[in-house]
Amino acid sequence: MLVALIIACEVAFWVLLAGGLALRYLAGMPRLGAALLLCEPLLELVLLVVGVVDLKNGGEPSWRHGVAAFYIGYTVGYGHYTVRWLDRHAAHRLAGGPKPPGPKYGRDRAVHEWKLWARTLAGAAVAVALLQGAIWYVGATADTGGLRSWQFAALRVLGIQALIAATYSVWPRKAPAGTGADKESDLAGNRP
């Protein structure tokens, strides 16, 4: 049942997102669209409650609880960022708004990657905390090895994201010659 709920929450996330953006930009109802977008955190609350109830009713701690914790952690770390990113792109494509800026080169891109790492840190911290809470909740009588392995998986994801961010810091991506972005990138790299 928990796996089906995780899938349902993911589908509902995208349905709410598409519906909210369609209301904002296609139907001309920005407040109703924003209200629909604000309903998205309720999905994670439902998932959290169902996971706790599953453990309370004697459900064996398993990979399903690990996936649920990761899903909630991702939403905490990246949910608002994802919605905001898609909202800017929808405004550009559907409502004639400005093209969303994006750091592509140099120091700006490295800073962007470290900000993504900070989001990953927040998501991993939430996932690890939820899994630790589940371990404490079920106590020593249950096999919690699966939950502990998901905690280590969260730390591995965090480490991989740090390596990615570090590569952008050590070997910054340079703009193609003659695009004008290379001059901006050079100026950005020479800031005090």
C-alpha cells in the first residue's frame, strides 16, 4: 500500500503542478493557480502519516519506508525550487515573460551547484531524521537494517552532489568564444 501511495503522491504532484500552472497562465486565474500549487505539501504530509500508521500497525520497516523518507526529503529540499523553476519557464513559454536566467559558466555556475548541494543537504537531513525516527519508533525488536542502509544511501547522494559541485569549482565551465558570455564569465571570475 505504501508503494502505491508514493506513486500516487508523485502523480498527484505533477497533476497539481500542471493544473496550477495552467490556471495561472492559460486560464488567467493566478490566485487559484497559486492556491493549487500551495496544496502540494499536503501530499507529503499524507505520505508521512500513512508511513507512521503503517509502522504503528506492525508493518515491517523496509525499503518502502526508505523510499517514502527520500521522497519527503526531496520535497523539502527541492520542492519549492522545482515549482519556482517550472513557474518561471511556464511564464516565459505561456505568458510571454522574460527568458529565465540560468548560470551556465564560471563562478556563477559553481555557486549555483553549491546551492543545489545545500538543497541536497536539507533533503538528506530530513530523510535521515525521518528514518532515524522510524528506527526509534519501532525499537530494537524490529529489523532496522534496511532503514539504516537508506540513511547511508542519503549520505552517498550528498557526497556525490558535493563532488559534482566541486568539479564546477575546480574546473569551471567556460563560455564558447565570441558569445559575449565569455566576457561576462571572465568578469564574474575576477570579482573581489
